[in-house]
Amino acid sequence: MNFIFKAFRNTGEVINSTIAAANQQEAVKLIKQQNLQLISITVANQSITRHIFQKKQQSAVVTNNVLLFFFEKLYKMLSASITLSEAISIINKRTGSSAEKFLTNKLLQDISGGQSFSNAIKSLNIKMDSSIYSIILVGESSGNLATVLGDVVDLLKSKNELRKKMISSLAYPSFMVAFTVVVMLLFVFVLMPKMENFIKELGGSLPPMAQLLKLISKWFTYLLLPAIGCIIAAFITIPKIRQTKVGRYKTDQLILKMAPFSTTIPLFMKTNLSKLMTTLLSNGVNTSEALKLAQTSISNEILLERFIHAKTDILDGCSICTSFEKYNVIDGEQCDLLAIGEKIGDLSSSFKDIHKMYSEKLQSTLKKLTVSVSTGAMMFAFALVGLLALGMVQSIMGATNAVT
């Protein structure tokens, strides 16, 4: 590959030149051997058209599904003894997805520039579970990249399945509520005014249930715009607040006090943590290093603070079981398994059993939550239908009585 570079000579003169090298890292070394102080370096054959194409690719959204498909293909190829660069090149040539094309192009560019695969993944600057980077780093360091990519695929699949289950469980109740609200608004704002004028012309009055619906719709109208304004303001201000350390801490603290997040978020953390610890320990990472890497998987500041306190105690000589239970990193029942693992020297198996228990508990909790939400939504929809039906019946009867 040819590289264009700008550098200082010892005399202070600035030069622009080219150099041939296998990758960017080697090019930098060759430049330094010439006693030059490097200012900048770029690939020589990178045209303006290619630069614009890359900018367009950066707009492609790399979702969890894109990552899953990519890692699944890469896992199969590496398991078949295909080299990493060759496997990514094959995926790049065969894919028709703009997002996956951007992903593979960026990885190939970074790897050819001398970066490791784990650092190339980290520098993608896309929304991705931080534990994925930790798992890949361990696999690359231990020479078991193909094996750990199987764990990454399992992790992404489990998250996708949970998301699909929640969406499918809440889709029908959400549709019913939205449809009922639309029908009620049409009745109140379109049909009822005509019926009310007709009844008044005949000397009658609007029935009580119809008047109640009118009052509800009136308050709904008054509160709708302020509610939309508050939601928009929240979407704008909360991300800005969370950019500061204090703001992030306070919002995370508030979230953990709200139902159902107070239950589900710690449970998600414990499930992911036990899975990551299983993967790290089973790939030969020592306990202290595994704890440092596992720390990156915790996004909530309050839960992270607890974990850091527990990790500090463990590094100071306390048992994992005692420290995790003390700071509520792992529940007491699961800590008993850790105590056994510590005693027999097999923490990996203990964390594997703990992950299985938490996975089942998480699925059960989410199932109960979706059932509760969907039941509440359906009851709300039926209540609105009942009010609407009574309002219509009483309005028709009122109009009939006014005529007679």
C-alpha cells in the first residue's frame, strides 16, 4: 500500500512525500527511521469519491440485528479456519446491506492500519453492548476468538428474543387502546356535536353519559398539548443532563426508584454480569482481571458504584461471595453457589449456574410485566368502549325521547 505523509525534518523543514508499506503501522515506523517527525498520514489511493462513499455509509444504522448477522457469519468462517481478514473481506463482498458494508469496510481499514480486531470493534463508534468488546478482547488475547464469537452470537440472540417477545406481547393491546381512543374522539368531536344540536332543537338535553364523555374529551384536549410539550422537553433535556457525571448519577438513581425499573434493571445487570464472568473465567482470565473487564458491562451508575465497592473488597482479600452479597451485586441464594465455586476452585461453573438461574428469573419477570401491562391496556380499552357504547345508546334514546 502507498501512503501520503507530511512530516518535519530535523532542520524544521516541512515535507510532503509518499512511502510504500504493508500497513499504516509499518509506514509510521519507516518514516521514524528516516529521522522525520510525522504530522499526518493517509492512504494514497483514497479518492474523493471513495471518501464521499464512506461518509454516506456512516449514515447507515448498525442495529443489533446487523451485528448479529455479522458475528454469526464471522463465527462460522473462523470456525472453518478462515483467517480474520479474509473472513471479513468475504462478508464485505457478499453483503447487500449498507450498514454491514460500512461495518466491514471500517473493520478492514482499521485492521489493515495495524489495529487489533478488539480495538477495531471498539473504535466503530456505534451503539453496542460494552460487554461484547470485553469478550472479543479476551478471545483475541487467548487465541480463542472463534469460540468467544459463539458467546457473542448467543448474547445478541438472547437480547433480540427478549425484545421480540416484549414487542409482540404489547403490540395488540397498544393497537386496541389507540383504535378505541381514535373512535372515541371521532364520536365526541364529530358525531356528538351534531346529535347535541339535534336534541337541543327538539327541546331535549344531552344524556349524562354523553356529557361525561364530552367532559373527558375536553380535559383530554386541554392536557394533550402540555403533555406533548413535556415529552418533547424531556427528550431534549434528559440526554443533556446525562452528559454530566452528576446528572447521570441522579437520573440513574431516579430510574431505580421507579417501578418496574427497580426490579428489571438490576436483574438485567446480574444476568449480563454472570454471563460475562462465565465467558471470561472459562477462557483463562484470572479473577481480578475478569472483574475489571466485567465492570464495563454495567451502565447504571448506582449499580456500577456497588460493583466497584465489591470489587475493591475482593482485591483487598475478601471472598467474592461475601463482597457480592454485601453490596447486593448478586443475591444471597446465588452467592451460596459462588461460595461453593470458591471452595472447589471452579468459579466459572458457579457463574454459569447463576446465569442460568437469572436468565429464567428475567424471562419470568418480563413475562409477568408484559402480561400486567397488556391486561391493564385491554381493561382501559374495554372501559373506553363501554363509556362510548353507553354514551351512544343514551344519546340515541335522548334523541328519540325528544322527538316523542
